[in-house]
Amino acid sequence: MSIEHLGDIHHTEGDIPASRLAPFTAKGFKVDELIFTQGFVHYCDIDKCGGGCCHSGVYADTKEYENILAHKDEIIAVMDETQIKDPDEWFDGEWIDDTDFVSGRATGTQVHERDGGISGFTEGCVFLDKRHFCSIQVAAAANGLHRWAWKPTYCIMFPITVSEGTITYDDSHSVDLNYCGPDGKQNYVHSVFEAMKEELQNFLDKGEFAQMEKYYEDNRERFEAERLRNSLVQISL
């Protein structure tokens, strides 16, 4: 894992004010209304971003780590010549205790030097191929499974994350990204929530997502006004 991001791969800058928390929980987590008011691009598009969010690796929960290694042969089969195919070198070997992960523990994927293309980065996750695709995702799809079947939760959800028990926007990581981060605010067309509905449906159960979507729709006018106001402030700065 990239040293500069060690410890903050799925965290946010500063404390979340109580006034910004929605009046419900999802999956046992509080919900930060920032996911409803933060602008974002139409959807994640590798052709436009170059997989920049993958440049510093990711933390994988214990079960995710075990699941990836259980399918190492399938993953190796889709890796290209620029990638490390030795599973012993896929993870950094350091374990952290963190209750935002299901098992309470997680380990980081290794990062190595590579051409980041349009993302502008000179390093990338060990699972990022030369096309800037995720080999875990490619392998699952190639084996007839959902593309996220073996992929770590925080890879799937970005720029949504869970930090200290709250579902929120990963501002500390997004700041580095030239297409979908603050420097690419001219590309924003709607909120993070609207862009990441499929990812949230994958993370939450049906009832929890329905509650979150209803809350968003009931407060859409307020959320949209704040999103547009924030965009104008960002542009003026």
C-alpha cells in the first residue's frame, strides 16, 4: 500500500458534524448527508479517469483477503505482463484493527510503479492491469460471476466509504483525482448518491437501500440546492 495513504484509504478529513447526519442508520452505520450533496461525475469511466482511485491500493477485510487468494489461479489467468503474479506479493503483510470492516481487521494490497496514463500517477495497485482495469473484477466476470464477486468492498464503493461507523464521502482520497475529484468539479453532473446507487445496493440490503433512496427523494430539493451552491463556491475559489 502506498505509504502516503496508509491509514487513510477509507477515511475522511475531520469529524462529521452531528447536524449532517441523516435520521436513520443503514447496515448499522450512521449516514452522512454529504453523499447526497457532494457533486460527482455521471459514473466511473476508466477511459476518462485512468483508474486513478486504484493508484494507492486498498484495504481488504479478512474474508475478502481469503476470497481473493482462494481464486488466485483465476486472477493470475487474466493478469498481463506488467503485473505481479506471485500471490505472496499481492498484500503488504500488515494487518490493522478497524471496526469499519466486517471482521474488524484488514490488510492492504501492494502498490508498485507503473504508468498511470491519464490519471497522472506513477504507481498503482498490484491488481491494476495496463488497461487500468481491475484483474479481480475481470477474473470474476470471465468466470461467469458478477464483476464484484471477489472485489474488496471499499474498491466497489469508492468514493463512498465507511469511516468511524459512518457511511460518507471519501474526501481525503478524492482530492488526488483529476477527473472525479475536486479538481474535476467541472465534470460533476449529479450527487455521489445518484452516481453510486448500484454500488450502494450491493452494499446494503434491499430495505436499507429503499429507506436511503426515499430519504434522498423526500429531501431532493434541499440536497440539490446545496450541491449546486457548493459547486458555485468551488468554482469561485
